[in-house]
Amino acid sequence: MIDLRTLEQILSDQAEELTVKERHNYCLRHEESLIDLDSPQAQVVIGIRRCGKSTLCYNALRHAGVNFAYVNFDDERLAMLNSDDLNNVLETLYKINGSFDYLFLDEIQNVNGWHLFVNRLLRREMKIIVTGSNAKLLSGELATHLTGRHNTITLFPFSFAEYCLCTGVDTTGQSTEKKALRRKAFDQYTALGGFPELLKIKNHKSYIDNLTENILKRDIEQRFKPAHVSSFETIARSLLNEAPTKLSYSAIGSNFGIKSPHTVKNYISYLQQAYLLLSLHKFSPKSRLRLVGEKIYTSDVALMDKRTDAFSGPNLGWRLETIIYIELLRRCKRAGLDIYYLDDSRNECDFIVCENNKTIQAIQVSYDLSSARTRERETKGLLMAAKKTGCDNLLLLTDHEYSDEHINGLNIQIRPAYDWLLGVHRS
């Protein structure tokens, strides 16, 4: 158990660190509007490390002008903290801050039994804001102990629209200059990715190396204790290099000397729970078939190549597909829609968007359509999707082309990805 004097020093240091944020104006993100500070529910923001969860919550509290206390559990000095210490944390926060109505608990999953503490505070009508970087540790305990008493918000690194906002790029102007600057910004975003701090630092590879290492060591290995640590890390880095890709647990196990496909499945699940990898299931009217042929993506394109020994080329097509999938996750989550991919062994459609059991859009992604063969392949995938699902809302996203193709009585819209990402609709 940590002594009160030490605890007071740590929490005082953290309060001082938080005041540094007051000097800055941060990018306004859509997810801030999803945080309901008037709700009796705990507001829970989850996502990969360094995607901006803490800043999002701080912004929401600052803009609301409420009196709040803050504790960051992702502090090595609090590594040995357990649930028995949490009341001392609360007492110390009152001593430092005086009275407060809102409590901001950053990276709370680091403390076993945290949910009991939060539940008690909710019963006292304290307003609670929580962040965490592990989906299962949070969602499992929330579902079990805070049923109906939490509002969960998933945050990803910057979208392209947010990247433009933070870098001062005009997203609406239609002059030749404004359009060219947007295209330039999109090329930069496609290469750099959306982790907010990458906009401020020069050594991108070192940053992503450290981030990946922290996720593997602290968010996964310390908690799940995989039996084959070396193999687990090798699998993790290999999948980051290869994504987007379809998973074969038996093939991965064979390649990395793990006999049990179940063990491989667990390892990949750990990576997904920590948001290093995102999953996409295959479309089928039958639920059991939707569990077969899972596909994985990285949660930001920086994870694909900004690492030591990534040995990755530009892979512009894969990068664009990843960016589109993450944007679909943002949009579809808000709208209550589901996303799948579809293939019939001959053709594949990258994304099928569904509302309940109805397909409302089929989306194909291809960076470069200059090759007639590529163009034919991509349109065939959309035509296959239309035939299989009955959906005639067909969209092909590419680097810069803006046109329509009419094939077999169906209209395929071909649009620049950067316009779609910004919600631009040109006539």
C-alpha cells in the first residue's frame, strides 16, 4: 500500500502537469460531443494508447467549465496501486483540490477492482469520466459491474478532417490552390497517419517503436502473460507488417512454432483488445459464417511501417484501404451500422455497410485506377456485391478521379478518397 505522503506528492505533480494543457488550444474532435457530462452514467473513453483520449476528456471538462479532479494511473509511481488504495486516492484528491463534482480517472484499467470504486462513487452521484486502452478489461468489467451505468465512446487517432483542422488546411475552398493543398495534405496524412503527437515530433520511427513496445509489454504481456512471449511479439510485428490481411490461425501457428490454433487466436485477440489491430468479418446472412475468414487492419497507418525492421514499402493501396476502414468505423459506430467485407473466391468487395439485415452501400477502395485491369477488377467486385446483396449504392474510392461508370444497368460512383473523408459532395 502506498503511503499518503507519497501519494499526495504524485497527485500534486499530476495536477501541475494538467495545468500545462491550459496553455494550448486543442483540436475539437467529434467525440467530445458524445461525452455527456450531465449524465448519471460513467463516461468511458477507450482506444489505442496516444490517440488523444486524455486530451479529449480534458477538453470536454474545460469547455464545460466544471470543477474536476484528475488522476493518471498510467504513472510508474502508481504501478503497485490496488483497489484498497483508491479511497486514499480520493481523500488525497479532496485535500489537493478541495470540493469537486467531477472525477477524471485516466487509464483506469491499470488498477484491479477499479469498477467497485467507480460504482460506489456513482451511487454517491459523483460524475465520473474514465479512459482506458484495453477493450476487454474495460468492457468486461463494465458489462458485469456497471450494467446500464456507463456510456462508452471509442476514439481513434486523428481522422483526415481532424488532421486538416490541426494543420490549418482549408477543407471547403474550391480554388485550384485550396484543392491542391488538400491533396498535398492527404498525401502527408496517408504517409504519416493520425497519432496527434506525430505532428509535433521529427523522429516518427522512434515514437511508434516506443508506442508499440509499451502496448505489447504493458497493456498485454503484464496482464495476459502469454506463454510464448518471443513468439507472441514476433506474431504481433509480423501482422502489423502484413495488414490488411485475412487470418489463418493454423498457418500463423505453423509459421511461428505454436501448435495450438487456440493459442494463436488468443494472441491475436490480445492485440485487438489493445487496439493495435482491428478486425473485419466476412459478410453472410448466416451468423456462423460471419465468424469465418476474419480480416485484420492496423488502427493507424503509422503502425504499418514506422517501426524498426518493418521492411515495408509505400503500399499506398493498403494504406488507403486502412484509412477508409477506420473512417467507416467512426461513422458506422455513430449511426448504428455494421461493416463487413465480401468475396466469392473470384471477386472481392472491400466493405459492405449494413443496417440490420439490409445492405445500404458497397464500397471498393483502389489507390490507382489507371490500369484497365485494375479498374475492371475493382468494378467487378462492386458488381458482385450488388448481385449478392441487392444493393445498388456502389462507391469506388480512389486517389483523385471523379466520375461515374454505368455497367449492366448499375451506376458506380468513382470519387476521390480525400473528398469522401471530408464529406465533400461535388456536383
